[in-house]
Amino acid sequence: MDAFIQLDRVEKVFEVRKKAGFLKRERRQVRAVDSISFTVARGEMVGYIGPNGAGKSTTIKMLTGILTPSAGRLRVAGIDPSRERTRLAHRIGVVFGQRTTLWWDLPLIDSYKLMHRMYRIPDARYRDNLDRCVELLELGGLLDVPVRQLSLGQRMRGDIAAALLHEPEVLYLDEPTIGLDVISKAKVRGFLRELNDERGTTVLLTTHDLQDIEQLCSRVMVIDHGRLMYDGALAGLHEVGESERTLVVDLERELPPIDAAPAWVVRVEGPRQWLAFPAAESAAPLVARIAAEYPLVDLSVREPDIEAVIAKMYAGSAPGQAEKAVS
């Protein structure tokens, strides 16, 4: 497995002007990405997560050539993105969850026809890729609908299809499931898994939804304040951060607190109880035990918030712990 994406001590510094008086402005530098190094092998699916403002989108923009690094070395498929952006564009696909690459007032199919010409995709290859995306993403009834009339979930699936028509070797996804309902999220995740399994497409995924990471990625990287804080398995992140999931249990009647180690009750309101348990533990045996021993009406599992995981991971930690987590 070759290193398809390579970053070596990459930095991005922005100069910001701030008002400091009636006619005076002062300049200061904001370090959005601070000496990040990592590699991603061809065919890997990697989660790239962190709080808002951590530097995730800035990294993606440097990987696509939209931004130029202030320092360090960056290569994608052996190409310097900022110097050979046009050449790289034929090998990458990008989906920004809060922005669209589709033409707002045109039917969805017209956007795809324009992409066909822009990327100079051979006709037979274009038809095959379009048919595949339409089938797997269930876009058949939407092709003649103007993009502005699509729901968020429909538009997101349309954007993903647009990013894949030219068969990119790497796909950058920036919050691809933001604002989507459960069914739309499941469709997007299923499609991405199949894409990676069948075509070996490299995927770098930024998201605030840990379920995206759990269901798609075997590796996760955490960035905070522009620095890479963790690189490894999601279970390891939960272990280092001592994060917790929450199990919300609705019983038929009010009962004493549920006894189901390794979970513990943190809140009780009538027949509803909230149980916390280590995020690295599987929920399945816990759910099965409660269902067998208690008069259960309903239950749900709530994932830990990424910001909370990171805050708990590093709050009060000794100097050098972040570097240890990365190694």
C-alpha cells in the first residue's frame, strides 16, 4: 500500500487585521494548521475530525490546491496540489457539505452533463458511471428536478454523484451527512462503503458525527488548534479520552435504578433512565441484558460529542501526552 497522500510539517498561517482604534488597525497571524505530518495509503478510509475551527477544512483546501501551504511539503499522488491544480483535479473528487457544486437553477441531469464536458469524460465511461451513481444513490426520479427544489439529503446525494463521475482516485468529504435524516445518512454511508470496497477509492472524511467514522473508517485522526493530536483506531481515541456513550432507556413503569455493569445510571425521570457506559465498549450486550431483565418500552444510544471527547482527552493532561497519542 503506497502513501497516496503525504503531508510533512505542513503549516498554514493567515494574516488577520483587527481594529485597534479609530483609525488604527493591527495585524496578527492566525496559525490554522501547525506543522502537521501524516500519510494516507491508497484505498484507505480515514476520518479527520476535530472541533469547529480546528483546521480540518483548511487542510482539505490545501490538499485540493485551493490554498497554498505557508510551510512544509504536501503531495497527493505525487502531485503538488497548489502548483498543478488542474492536473490534480482529474484525480480527486470533493464534496463540501455546506456548499454545492451543482447549478442551482438547472435540473440535476444538466449539472452532470456539464461535468461530462468539463472533465472530458469519454461518453461510454460517463454513461456507466452516471447509471451506477443514479442506481446506488437512488437519484432516478430526481434527474429532471431543479437543484433548488431538492431536499438537503437529495442534494447531498446529487453532489456525491457529481464528484464521482470522472472516477477520482481520492474523495475528500467535508461534513457529507450534515443535516441529513437517518435514512439519507444510511444511504450515503452504504454507497461510500461500496465505492471503497469495489473501486479502492481513497476517502478522507471530516465530520462531527462519530457514527460516520464508526461505520466507515478504520482509522481516525484528531486535529485541534491546528495540530494533529491523535492518529489511530476510534476505539483507542475513546480509551485515551475516557469518553462515554449514553443509553436512554424507557421502561413500562417507574423502577429503581437499573443495575447493568459496566453501565451506571446518571439520571432518572419517572420510567426513563439515562445510563452512561465507556464508549469503547459494545452497546449490544448491554442492550440485550436490559431487554431480558427489565420491562422495556424503548431505548436509544447517544454518541459522545467530538468536542467533549477532545476536551476530556486533553483537559489537565501532562505536557507531551498529545505527542504520545499521535505516536
